[in-house]
Amino acid sequence: MAGKWGTYVASIPEDSKSEYIIKASSGEVYEFMMNKANEQYPDCCKEKKDAKIMKLIVFFSSNRFLNQEGAHLKKVFSETFPEIYELIKMSKTNDKSDFACLLQSVESEIILHRCCKRIWDEGERQVPVFTIHDSIATTSEYVKFVRNIMDEELTKAAGVRPNFKTEAWSESNLKTNS
């Protein structure tokens, strides 16, 4: 299967791959897709959350999800990024959850096996880290150190510099269920 994917990815024109990678890594993909969707289906994507729903439908729905409510969003994505859509579709030929598993594997490889390993080694086992999906939390004194390693590893993995934010946690900005 990896051979088939590798062959397909190699066949995608560089400008097609670059356009998607740049938009996704810069954080522009949601606004871009909102505009594309609204061109074809006026007012279907009013907020960023609507574009996030589009991504979830594309990434995690069955390849046969074509006529149900929300399928028009999948159509917009497939017409805007046909080669990327085909790659996603190829990864779900056996089971629609295969792509989710693939994404989780890539995420854990980059965050746990690359970023956290380097933080552990280069921080001489003194830097506290707590992973939450695609994020790494640490104490304030190590934020810059952790961010630099994440920036380097994510750039190596994606081929472009990521656009991510640093968020300071405090009692005042924590949400609780109480």
C-alpha cells in the first residue's frame, strides 16, 4: 500500500502539492475553503467552524458519502484540491477509519518520536513535557526550547515552516466543568 501511495504522491504536480501544503501549514486553508464553498453554495460556510466541518467530512466520511447532507462540502474540496482528495480517498479504500489511523500515526511519529525524543535527549532529561494530540505543554522556563525543537521537526516533516501558536496556561484562562 505504501508503494502505491508513494507512486501516486510522486505523480502529483509540485504546484498542486505546494498549494495545499502552504495553505494548510500557514493556517489559511479554512478561510480559503470557506470562500471556495461560498462561491458555489452561497452562505454555506459562514464561520471557520463550517470549514472545519468540511475538513472532517472529507477526511473521515466514507468514500460513498456523496448524496447526504454536507456532501456538497466534500465536492468543493475535491474540486479545489483534486489530487489531495484522491490521496485521501485512496487511503480509505478498505475502511473509512484508515485515514484517521494514518493521521494519528504520523502525528505520534512527529510529536512523540521526534519532538519529545529530542527534547528528552537535548534537555538532558530535565524538561517536563505533556502531550495533548498535536501539542506539547511544558513549564514557562522551557517554552522557547520546546518551541524551537517543534519548529525544526515540523519543518523537516512537512517541508515548510509551521504556523503554530504558543499558549500560556493560567488559572484564569482554564475552563473547568464545575
